[in-house]
Amino acid sequence: MGRHVVYVLECADGSLYTGYTTDLERRVAEHDAGEGAKYTRGRTPVALVYHERYGSRSAALSREHEIKSLSRTEKERLVGLDGE
């Protein structure tokens, strides 16, 4: 299992945030405490809705970029929030 993680959070306002970390539990807790990314600070609480693990930082960062480039509908489909 890889230590490099790409994750998607659902924020309290219903928006989705995508990020990268090597310590998923710690990073989600930081976001939830308002200490994570600027984007999530005013949108707590957050819930982890999706994550993928990679063996290399470069692979994870490439995937993070891919996910961030998806439309809202595509992200919802990826994380299973589309109701299907």
C-alpha cells in the first residue's frame, strides 16, 4: 500500500476539496479543525468521501491534478455522491 494519498473531502457547504498527503488521518483532522487549506477553513466540518493511495509522490500529485480538473459531476461520480 502506498504512503502517498490523494483524497477528496466534502465540506459543510457541499463543495468538494481535493488534496494530497502522506498522513491521511492527520490531514483530515487538520482540515476539520480549521487548520488545513485556506479553502476548507470556513467550510467545516469536512468529511472524507474518497481516497487513493500511490507508491510515489509524483504519481499521487499527477492524480490530484487530474481529479481537480474534473467537472463537479465527474467528481461526484468518482466519489460515489451521484446517487448511482
